[in-house]
Amino acid sequence: MKVDFMIVGAQKCGTTTLFQILNSHPLIVGARSKEPHFFSRSSDWKNELPQYNELYKETKDALYFEASTSYTFYPLMNLRIWDDIFDYNPHMKFIYIVRSPIDRIVSGYMHHYERGYTDLSLEEALIKDRLYIDLTRYYTQISPYIKVFGRNRVLIVDFNDLVCQRQTVLEEISEFLSINVNQFADNEQLQKNKSIGGYKMHHKFDSPSIPLKAIQKFLPRLWGKITDNSSRAFSTKPVLSSELKEMIVNMLELEINELQKLMKKDLTKWMLVGK
């Protein structure tokens, strides 16, 4: 088997929700781990393919997929990731979800703060960490995939359409993947990875030690206390100043203009800064 398509980002643009929806289709098989980050982190991916294949349950006539948002972390990870993926499967298809830059950046910051990757305020993080702007350079992130694989193998989806016009988006995706749109499970109430209304585990517990694994398995209540990260949870979304919103728009205006051409969609509302 080979993976047939990938959701490659952008981070905090609804990739988890879309993964769950697509994985509900009887002829689509998602990776056991939604984001294996295989091609962004593997130093020897060709020899590690058996481990990658183990993430999928082989199913007759199925399409296999994963959703590693790190595949659009250029230039912070694998600098030739699109070439590696082409070597793996030159017929790969890609779904890329985009969102209002200001909303994505605020949501991305909340994710990184709750997961313990930063202790900076939103304003400090935006100024000092290039991650937030780089991940929102949507045209820069997706254009290399288009150059390598062709425009017809890349589908760009607007997050707002996924939320407000879900059935239309699923019809577009189904046509893109050549599957029956009527075979998805009921998904109207599905919303994963909410920014507000819960909390995320600190990243230091992603790969627990053997003693911690034993606690996790046999003493779940104690595990819950050890991993309690509620002190970092947000009760409301942080608000950016007008000056920082303008900075984001100024830095990304050219990106937005080029993306509009790719999508053939008016995105000028992304450049409006409310006072």
C-alpha cells in the first residue's frame, strides 16, 4: 500500500475536524496517528517505510491518508519535503486548509502556550518567534507542492467554508478524491481541538518514560493529576492590538494576493483590521 493523499495544514485551520470527517468514509483509511510527521522528521524515510506502513490498516480498494501539519512548516523543517514525498508517491494528492491569518495566528499561539512550547505573551511571541508568520505564509507553503505535483493535485480549502458550507466542501473534496460524498458519517456536530473549553496536555508527556506509562495504564486517576495542565488553559481568546494586526496584514499582504489568484477567491476581508 501507499498513502494516496495528505492533509498538509495549515496548523489550527480545522485539519483535525477534516481528518475525522474523512476517516468516517468506508473507503478512506486514516493513519492511526493523525500526524505522524514522517516526511518532516525522518532522517532516513526510505528505510523507515515499514514503520510508516504500520500506521495504516490495509483495506481493499481504500484510499490511505494522514494529516501532518508540519509538512507546511517551511523553512523550519525538511527543506525538500515535497521532493521526498514525490519520490515516495508521484501521484500524491494534497488538501491544504487556510484561514484568516489573524485568527490562525491567535489560535496557533494558544495551542503552543497550552502545550508548553512557549511562556511568552502573544505580543512577545509574535515579535520574537518567526513560526507564527511563517506558518501563515500560505502561498509560500503550498506553491512548491503545486510546482512539483501540479495544480490539479492540490486542493485548497477555506476554513470558513468548512465551518459554514460543510456539505459543499465535502462535495468538492469527494470530486477531488473520486469518492462517493454520500458515504460520510453524520458530522454536523463534529468539532475537534477547540481552543476554548478544555485543555491540552503538556508536550513533555507526549513520550512518557516507562514508569509514567505504567501509571498511565494502571493508575489513570494519578496520571490525570500528574498531567493536569489546566493552569495553562484559556477561558477567553487573547486579543491582538490594532498595531499588531496591521503588522500581520502588512507582512502577509503579498501572500494573500497570490493565494487569491490560486484559489480564484476574494480574500480581501483577511486584510481588514478592526479597531
